[in-house]
Amino acid sequence: MAASRPYILVCLKKGPVYELPDARSPEQKAIVWEHVRRNMRLKAQGKKALVGPLAGGGEIVGISVFTVPESEVTLLMEEDPGVRAGVFVYQIATWQEVPGSGLPAA
């Protein structure tokens, strides 16, 4: 475990104005689209190791694993268009990777 690395796990949850994907208003679709575009940019910048929606998670609708410190994650999440609009809220936790673990290549 001495070689393990901490990551910041973010659980994205339904916010106070969350609309189901099949019933989203055009305004909320645009907000969610900007949220997704931003996630892809953060992934390309190496700030996220993993990111994606979660099906069947109840109140949890997405998961991200960040590679940057928690203080930066908090700032990034507060700037997220979906969070700012109340579509999403989030919960942060530090996750300790077990050495040698990882997702298999697709």
C-alpha cells in the first residue's frame, strides 16, 4: 500500500432542478451538453482519469475520478455548468488506488 496513490472521487447527484434525460427541456439539454464538453476537456487535460454517466444509480447519475488535489477538484466542480445551474450536486471523497489495479483496455 506504500505505492498506492490517492485519487479524488466525485459522485454527481441529481440537483434540485434535475430533469430526466428523456424529458429534458432544451435549456437543460444545452447545460448538460456544456457539462459533457467540459468533462471531455478536463479528461484531455489529464485532470480526470475516468468520467461517465451512471445508469441505475438512483440519485447518483455520474462518477469522475480526478488526478488533481481535492482543493482543485472543489474549484472545478463549483465552476461546472450543471452544478451552477442546479442540475447536479456532488459529493467528494478520496479514493486510494490499490497498486496494480486499473480498468482493462477496451
